[in-house]
Amino acid sequence: MGSLVGAGVCLYLTAASALTLRYVTPAARRSNRLDSRLSAALADAITCNAVVKSFAAEQREEARLSELAGDWKSTLRVTWTRHLVAGITQNVLSVSLQAGILLLGVWLWSVGRATPGDVAYVLTTFTVIQGYLRETANHLRNLQRAVNDLEDVSRFSTQPLGVDDHPGARILKAERGGIVFDRVTFRYPGKETPIYSDVSITIAPGERVGLVGASGSGKSTFVKLIQRFYDVAEGHIRIDGQDIATVSQRSLRSAITVVPQDPILFHRSLADNIAYARPEASHAEIVAAARKAHADEFIGTLPEGYGTLVGERGVKLSGGERQRIALARAVLARSPVLIFDEATSSLDSISEHLLQEAMEDATVGRTTLIIAHRLSTVQTVDRILVFDRGRIVEQGTHAELLRRPGGHYRRLFETQVFGLTGGADAPALPA
Ligand code: ADP
């Protein structure tokens, strides 16, 4: 009877593990995968809700979601059914074992090889063991479910970081904000041809530099490299003489403030949004920064002033107002390097003019890079770098560059100023 109990326990545990790992797990993995796809589709549709509405595509999105939800539902049903079948099979096995032991006991008693006490003892022992077996199988199933649910997260956490701090990375001591590109070669991951080959350029502390060039010429990549969103393949980028690859990313990025093309605000008060750059700033400092960014005027007209909540992503403000809040943030940040990423490209002329004035104020004494689409933004900067297919093909002030007949900048300028009046027939600037 002991041998039968031992064999039964082994059989039960083997069956429970096999059912869990080979039968339930594959189905659980499938339904988890579809669960992630459904969440991703939902997030995509919700964050793009303005586009969905403007194309009256609600039904299309709904159909897409319900198709995914349908797939998810059917795989989830399979997973639940398999859970159920695994549980029932384990119970049937357990009861069959109990019946087998009882039959063996009765037979041994009938042939005089066991006493009623022996049979009662073995049955009672098996009942206790059975309880433990059931618990073990349940734990196994729960463990499997937890492991399946965590699989995505653990896979994500083991992904190597694209850009990592070097061991012993130092804190960047950036006070003046001088930037040097020293023979930099860079290609995006997975791309064969480099965007930059052997690019060298020095930007002096406090200099205001405009980056211009056709779309795709490498302007944004230039500022992404300064922020070390990617590591360069060859060469070095230095800020105030320190190689940015050897300093901590945290210290590097806190030395740089970016005013993006389309700033996103938190659904918090305007004061909190401005103070995001420096949470410990006093209210007076926040107001001073807003004043410098010409944001104070419109904030004054809001019923709750600096306490106004701006809606998710700042939707309750116009593009120009959001830009001015982002600029106030940049003023407050006091970082030595400021980057404007086409900050005025989506604004009308009046907002652009206001922002331009604010930019002039905010950039005094700070190294400033301005990625500009509209060349009007960079007419007053110290130096303009003209990008063409990853190369800096020209540099100089607006006036100097305009004096170069057939130059890249001059061509860009002519296209912008006269382009609307008739392309090839447009009048050219005097040589
Ligand atoms: P610009 O700012 O002048 O419009 P970018 O610096 O954004 O130009 O892009 C330069 C080139 O690099 C483009 O050809 C673009 O397709 C490519 N590029 C930009 N970002 C990536 C990326 N994350 N992965 C691969 N290629 C990219």
C-alpha cells in the first residue's frame, strides 16, 4: 500500500507539472500577448483621439478595437478552459488514487494480509497527503500564472540600455556651456551609412547659434547627440572640456534645457508646470520667469492665474501660450545650454514676434542653439550653421551668408522669401 501511495504521489505531481507547463502555459502566453496588443491599440487610439475625431473615424477605430478584443476574448477563454481542465484532471487523478488505495486495502484485508487498522491507517495518511498535493498543484498553477504575467516585464528589464552611464561616470561641471564636436562620426542604430562623418565644430560659451538646413539634413540629430540620446561611433563631444560620454546622463541633461517644437504640459497648475525645471523655485521666481518669457500677460487674464489647470498635455492653451510656458521653464532652469527645437515654427507672426523677444531675453549669457525652419528666427544670432545631408556646409552670420552668391543659405532664404511668388521665376537677391 505504501508503494502505491508513493507511486501515486509521483504520478500526481508529474501530471500536475506537465499540465501546467505544457497545457496551460502556452495558452496563457498567447492571451497575455493579445492583452498587450489590445492595451497598445487602446492607448494609440486614445492619444490620437484628435485625429480620430477630425477624420470621423470613430467607427473604424471601434471596429479595430472590437476585432482585437474579440481575439483576446477567445484566447482568454481557451486559457480559462485549460485552467479548468487541468484542475478537474488533477481532482479525478486524486480521487482515482484514493479509490485504488481503498480497493487494494480491501483486497489485502479479504486475503488476510492486512488488518482493518492497516487499511484505516493508510487511508487516513493518504487523505492528509492528498491535502498537501492539492495545495502544491494550486501553488504551481498560481506560480505559473504570475510568471506568465511577469514575463513581459522581466524581458523588458533585461533589455540592454541603448545609452548607459559608464562605471564611475563623473558629474558634469558645466558653467559656461562651451560645446565642441571633435571629429564626430555617427550613424543611427541599424543604419549602415553614417549621418555625420568626421564633423568638427566649436561653439563658444554664451554663443547663439542657429542650425538651418532642409528637412532631414541632420539638425535634430546634432542636438540629440549633445544630449547624448545616442553614443557617437567615433570622435568626442565635449561640454566645457568634459567628454559627455564619461559623465552621468543626469548631470549632462540637467545642464541642457530644451524648448521643443510642441511643448507638452502636465495637467497641473501653470505654476507647477513652470517650476518643473526647478521644483524648489519660489513663487516670485516663477512669476519673474513667466514675465521674462512674456507669459505673464496671458496668465494674468486667466481667472485662476498661476493656479489654472491646463488640461491633459496642456490642451486648454494655444500653441503660442504653451511655447511661452515652456520658455518660462527654460528661463527658470538656469542651465548653461539652451536649445530651441523649431520653437516658433507652428506660430503665427505675432506670437512668433513675442516669442522671439522672449527668447532674446532668456538667452543672454547662455550658449544657445536654435533649430530654425523659418529663417527669420535666426537673423540675429551670432553664427548660423547650415546643414546639408549631415555636413555643415556653410557657417557665418545672416548677412555674411547672404553675401555668398549661389550659397546654400542664400538659396534657402530666397526660397522662403520669394518662393511663394512663383518658384523658378521668383526674383533673386542682388549679388
Ligand atoms: P532634421 O532635424 O534636419 O530634419 P534629423 O536630424 O531629424 O533631420 O534627421 C537626419 C536623418 O536621420 C534623416 O534622414 C532621418 O531619416 C534620420 N533619422 C532621424 N532619426 C532617426 C532614428 N531615430 N533612427 C534612424 N534614422 C533617423
